[in-house]
Amino acid sequence: FVIPVVNSLAGTVGWRLTYQTIGLFSLAFVGLWQVLAAEEPSRCFYISDSELKFLQANVPRPKPKSGKDEGKDGSGKPGVLGMPLSVALHPSLWAIFFAHIAFNYGVYYLTNWSP
């Protein structure tokens, strides 16, 4: 959806205004996210009481954080890029990583090398 819209916009108003438009939409999204997002359901202003009770009953609470991040070995040092080693080596993370690479390669190929 985004690529055809951006291509049409760039063809109509030029690439500079297209970049500015994308930047404004991105900033608007950040502002909207800051207003609507909450760190936990109890802080959300638009959640109903029944939804909150359901979440409190069915979703486990995270453990409270200690004063320091703990790596896999419990040394208190983060593993890789500030995350525990178990997260950095998790197969789901790598699946998302490679899917993202494949998607970006496909989009790049289609937009730049296709006739």
C-alpha cells in the first residue's frame, strides 16, 4: 500500500515534499502513540472495567525489575545489544530478522530493478 502511494506522491509533488510528508505522518503517529499507548492496562484511559478485570485474571504479571539488567548467566551484565543472551538467540527473533531481510530485498528488487 505504501509504495504505490509514495511513488504517486513523488511523481506528483516531487521527492522533497514526499519526504517531508512522510516525516510529518511519522511525527503524527508518534504523537498519537504517546497519547493512546500505556505501559500497563491499569494506566490506559480507554479500557473498560470488564477488560481490565479479564486481563488481571488471565495475564500473568511480569516480575519486578531489580536495579540492574541481568544476562543469562546472572552476572548483571546485558548479553547482546542490551538484551539477555537468551533473547538474542531466540529462534523467533531470527525468523523475524530474516523475514524482514527477505521482504526488504523483494521490495528493493521490485522497485529498482523491475522494468
